[in-house]
Amino acid sequence: LDGDRPSPREPLEVVDEALTTLESGRSDGSELQDLALAFAEDLRAAAGEDANAEAVSLVKVMRRDRQRVLGRELLPAEELRRHHRRTFTLSVDLMLRAGGAELRATDVPELVEALGWCSTVRDLEEDLEAGLVNLPAEVCRALGAEDPSELGYPGLIRQPATLEWLGEEHRRALRLLDRTDLRLEDLRGQSGYRILRLFSHSIRRFARHRFPEKFPQVV
């Protein structure tokens, strides 16, 4: 849906077939629907019906990325954050539920926000090449570009408006991670703590080391 895997068919068609199986619990015998049915059955067995409902909700939210590509849509900053917040709330909850953890995404809201940041800046080039623009519409207007992909990634990240946005987002991410660390201290010992801590550490490593390597122009 976000362009990571090539498909000879329109991805929305493929995904909607899988969604039909996830929601109905029935397969038409195709390989895709059989796989979707097996996934749903395994998920229900591991974590119950609510987990399957979360998986359906997550896929429906992710459909939005493909719709954005097809419509060449630019979203305002707050709408982008809401979209990523919803995506990672569902994905974190699904992971925790499938693993039998007691914690949920609502226990670590700042970590959910940090995951959205990391995904956006880490995959900025790849997403842009696939036609998925995760630069806020406000930044695109400052660039004077209705389609930022036309600037090309190297040109895009040299623009002052892009660099300013990247810097602001990086500083926001570090604040989110600091608050995540404090929140996780209160959750120590609860099931799900370790995997959430691992995510936090991984994002912080990216913020401290990989981000400056990818964007050395950012102050």
C-alpha cells in the first residue's frame, strides 16, 4: 500500500480481497485469500476476535496511503500526524495483543508519536519515489511545489523549508523520547514493557546517529 512491494494489480484491489476474507472468515480458494484466512485464524487463536478486528482496522487505515498516492494528495501537518498516530496505535496494539501483553499503545502515547516520526523521516526518500508525500502541505507550499517529487529527493532536502521542518521534527522527536523514557519507568515489570523499551531505544539510536548521517545539513 505504501509502495514497498511491486504488484501487477492495483494494490487496493489485492488488499480489498484480503480484507473480505479477514472480515468474513471465508476464502474463495485463491492463494491470497487462503493466506488471509490462515492469518486470521492464527491471530484469533493467539489473541482473540478483538485482535482480528484490529488487524482489519489497521489495513483499512493503511489503504489511505495508497489513496494518497493515486490522488497525489498533500496533507496538512496535523492531519499527517493523526494518520500516523492511528496507524501506529493500531500496529502497536496488534503486536502487544498478539504477544499476550497487558500494556497497550495508550500507555505510551509519546512512543506512538515517535514511531510516526521515525517512519516518516527514515523512509522519506523511498516514499517520495513511490509517490507518497509525507511532507506536510504547509512545507510543500513554502517550496512552491504542488508535487514535491518533481524536485527530486536530493533537491528537496537542500531546500530551506525542508531543512527547517526536519530540524523541528527532530527536536520534537527527542522530546517525545524523553517523555517516553519517563513513562516507561512507571511501566517497568508489566508485560509488554521490554518490547516497548526496545522500540524506544531503536528510535533514539536513529535520532542520535542515523538521522544526522542522513541529513547532515540539519542544524
